[in-house]
Amino acid sequence: MKQAAKVMTLADIARLAGVSESTASRALRDNPVINAQTRQKVQQIAADHQFKVNATARSLRTQKSHTIAVIILFDAKTQQAISDPFLLDILGVIADELTAKGYDMLLSTSKTTDKDWRSYYFDSKRADGLIVIGQGEHDARVDQLAAAGVPFVLWGAATGTEQYPVIGSDNRQGAQLAVAHLIKQGCKRIAFLGDIRHTEIEMRYLGYQDALRAAGIKPEPALQLNTDFTAQAGYLQTQQALFDQLASLDGIFAASDAIAMGAMKALLEHGIKVPQQVAIVGFDDIAMSAYCTPSLTTVKQDTHAGGQLLVAELLSRIDGGKAASQLLPVKLVDRQSSLRNST
Amino acid sequence: MKQAAKVMTLADIARLAGVSESTASRALRDNPVINAQTRQKVQQIAADHQFKVNATARSLRTQKSHTIAVIILFDAKTQQAISDPFLLDILGVIADELTAKGYDMLLSTSKTTDKDWRSYYFDSKRADGLIVIGQGEHDARVDQLAAAGVPFVLWGAATGTEQYPVIGSDNRQGAQLAVAHLIKQGCKRIAFLGDIRHTEIEMRYLGYQDALRAAGIKPEPALQLNTDFTAQAGYLQTQQALFDQLASLDGIFAASDAIAMGAMKALLEHGIKVPQQVAIVGFDDIAMSAYCTPSLTTVKQDTHAGGQLLVAELLSRIDGGKAASQLLPVKLVDRQSSLRNST
């Protein structure tokens, strides 16, 4: 005679609760279609009998994984993570939103995920949809997802030609605000630090040009300096610029706060006063930007709204709706690194 | 008559390749037990016939999810993410390591995951094991995992009483190095900024006391200032300290680089010279610490070794081995914020 306790099945739980198997199954998923009293009763019986829902078996039945894959695009050239604090902010919002909606989050980086995304995540039912985060260069795998009709949304910059939904900040408007502000502070020769092969940065470069032209200043190609997303790159690029023909710079617009902080370091080391001799504006408003010295003027991206919108649009897409591209408004936060007329 | 192509089964692929189903299955998983030629042949046939492995169905057969859940503990008091750049660094390493080992990474935050972790992740077969990352306070759910025999490893500080493997930096030794360095620079009244309810920070506080006592200085409880993991907290706490009885401070040891940068900001705003009047050392060596002005002396944690070790120990545990607690060495990186006799 066997001593082990009988393994309970869903049918057993349903019988004990006096409901159908489908009602018991829904109650265990806490589906609000079932009234609260019944849900509680079924869940209590399941708990009393140590009945566990096997998520894998459940997925096989419903053909949904209740999981979203979040892919962070890496820089193809350097194979380094875009480790901006900005990224952690938006990842945190996405994680919270997905959990609140009953989804798990499968996190991957494109560095190691050199797979066929459709086959790996979607066809295999590892995920019901994808969120791709990339300030990066254009990635052919994104087009493949779109062509295959896989539900996904991209965080980045829309160029208008995409056949898929792109959600991101109004990069061009943000840059325009930043550079118009520098011009108002009296800057005439403003360098642009950022890698314009990245679509978001390209948009910021267009906004930089917009502001210059609006003030009657002709953009100089020599003042656009390709710079990776790091403080180190901002530092080295600015050091180099100071040794080159750019000694007459009076302003810097950096495509990220990290780059701006590196640039500021190089200027201060050379005894150049910020903002009196060179005024600086960054982009992102990471937490640290208020606490460097001088504190950094920057363009604030609304990561909270961004993360929420990515999740809402993707889930609407999965439910058969359409997801639309959206531009989120940004705002200028002015601090010591650019304000010449105050303290 | 149906027009749709026949859906291929594993049996069909095996037949076409002239191998057994189990060989075909292994070949599709790229299992090196099968010789490379056979693997390639089977994979080619599968690709030619658009045969997709259903990951969910496969998991059900093997009773493995090939997924690891990574849980980031939040501060229970503030319910805010510990958004230190340090966290993103180690997450990136873990993601790369898991992918290289054929595992997916399910990322969760404890803020919203107020579930029974064992039941949600392990019993449901959502994950084969867990990595819990917390500089946080003690979490009862961790004890529950250990009691239930769920394979997991914790990133944090071992106190010696844990019944589970803890991997983390040698926080006490790091703090001891930092404070001994400040004393060598002539500091005598050194404040400690950090929240000692967090076990890792408590260890750093012990190391701070070790260094003081070794130099014959009696630790003053009034110089330990509870401070959250943010630049803002470091700034506000230092401002407060300057208005209080701590005007005679000549050194600050901060439990994170973010706190140190906030403290530095408050000192500079009050016209206090760093390092001449107050020398500062942080902890972590985040990328930004080299680029603030003055640049920040800090204790470097080896995130790369840490992430690799977490994954290696967990996978060994899942395979039936034992995972051991390990302390990783740290080192002092000295920069401008503490060096009084150079520059």
C-alpha cells in the first residue's frame, strides 16, 4: 500500500469546491469573471491540499506565456551595454507595469541574443510579445519582427518610415530647447557631442541645427563630434577638441548627461570656467545631474510615462488592437552649468 | 482538400534525417553528445521544413524551464528601487552569463512581486532557480526559499548565520581600506554616511570602526548618519550635518558613490574645500566617479567576477552540487577627493 499523499488534480479541487473544472481553473488564476467568494473558496481548497498550478502546463493549454521579452540593444560597434542610468530607470518602470498587468518579464541583451528573435521568443511561445529598447543603430532583426507580424514595440526615435510602433521622447524638440537656451546665454560656437549614427542622437543633432538656424547661426560640421554614450568618451573627445581648432568654443550640447559630465571634467581640468567660458547642457536628467559641480542643465525625458506607454501599447497589440507610434514631450531643466546671469 | 502545408513533427524530422527521435531532439538542442555532422544535418532539415521547437512543450517534457528568476530587492521602507548604477552593471553581467549557458533571465522586482516566491517561480516551473540581489534589509522570503530547498543564491553580505549561499564583496575590508586611507591623509573626525539597517552597509560600518580603532580613534556614534542610497540623501544629510555639531568634520566615508557625490555637492556649495578641509571616499567605483570634480576616491567592487560567480554557483546547485558563500576581494581606487598631498 502506498504511503505517499495522493497528488491532487484540478478535477479534485473542482469537485471539492462544487464547481466546474473551468470555473476552478479561472478561480485559481484569480480571474475576476468568477465572483470573489468562489475564487477565495477554490484558492483556499487548493492551498489546503498543496495544489500547485504548473505554469508551463497552463501555458501549453492557453497557448499564452504571459511573458514579455524585453531586449536591450547594444552598440554593434563596441559591443558594450548602453549603461546609462536612464536605462535602469525605464527598465524599472516596465518591470512594475508588466507585473501589475500579470505578465513576467524576460530580459535579454542583444549582445548575446544573436538569435532569430521571432523563432526564439515568439514561435517558441517563450513570450507573447517583445519590447525592444535601443538608442542604437538600426537593427535588421527589428524589421524581421515587423514583417512576421510579431507583436512588439520599440523605444527609440521614429523616423517616419517604420512599419512598426515606436515610442520615444521628442528628441528633436528637446535638443532645440537646449541649444536655444545656450544661444540665449550668449553662446555662438556650440559643439555637439554624440554619435549621430544612432537614430535618437541624429534627431537631437537635427534639433541642434534647428536652433542654430533659427538664431541665424550656420551649423559648422566640424563642431559635431562623434562620441559614445559614456562619461569617458565625453572627457576624451573634449580634451581632443581643446587641442584642436575648437579653442573658441563657448558652448557644448551633449547627447547624454554622462557625456556632458565627462566634457565638464575635461574643461575644468584645463582651467576653463563652466558656465562663464563654456556653458554645457546634457540630455536625460539622470539623478546625478543635479549633484555634480556645477550642477548640469539638461533635457528631462519622462521615463515613467514612457515605460507605462510601452507596456500599454504592446498589450493592446497582443489583444488584437493597433499600437501607435508616439512622441513624448520633454522639458528643459536649467541648472548651474549653463546659467551665466545667475549664480 | 486542405491547402496548408503539413505541420512537421519531431518524428518526421527524425525520419528524414535517418536518426532516432531522441537523437533528433538532442541535435535540435545542439547537444554536443551528438556529433557535429548529425547535429548540422538535423538542424538543416528542421530549418528547411520550418520546424519550430515549442519551448513550452519542451519544458513540460524535461520539467526544466531553462530560466532563472532574478529578483531585485527593494527598500521596504521607501519602496524605491536601489537605482545605483552598480545594479545595472551586475545585471548586465548576469544576463550575459545566463545566455551563454543557455538560460533565459526572468527579471522581477520585489516591489511588485509580493508573492510566495517558491510557489510562483519554482513550484510553477517558471524558473529552475533564483538569484536574489539585495543590498537591502533581511527579507523573510529568502529564509522561506532556503527552508523549502529551492536552488538560489543571494548577492549581498554574509553574516555567517545564513543557511544559504551568499556571494558578495568584502564590504568590511573595503571600508577598512577606505577609512585607513582617510586617516593616513590626516583625517581625525570622519563621518559615516549610510543606512546600517542594510546588512552590506552594516558590514561597511564595522570596517569603518575597525580602521578607527586600529588608529587609536574612538568611534563616535554621532558621526554615523543614516542615509539612503541616493545622491539626494547624501546632499541633504551633509547639509544637515554642517548645521549641526559636526562642523569639525575633516573626512567623510560614504556607503555608495552616489551618496558621496551628494555629500561633495553640499560641501562645495558651502565653500568647503575637498579634499583640503574635508576628504571624501565612496564605495562601488561607478563609471561617473572618475568624472566628477574633484574625482572621487572609492572602493571598487568586482561586478564582473560577482555576476559570473552568482551564475556558476546557482547552476552547480541546480545540477545537484553545493553552492558556497564567497567573499570577493575589493580594492581602493584613490583619486582627487581624498589625496591631500598630491595634485
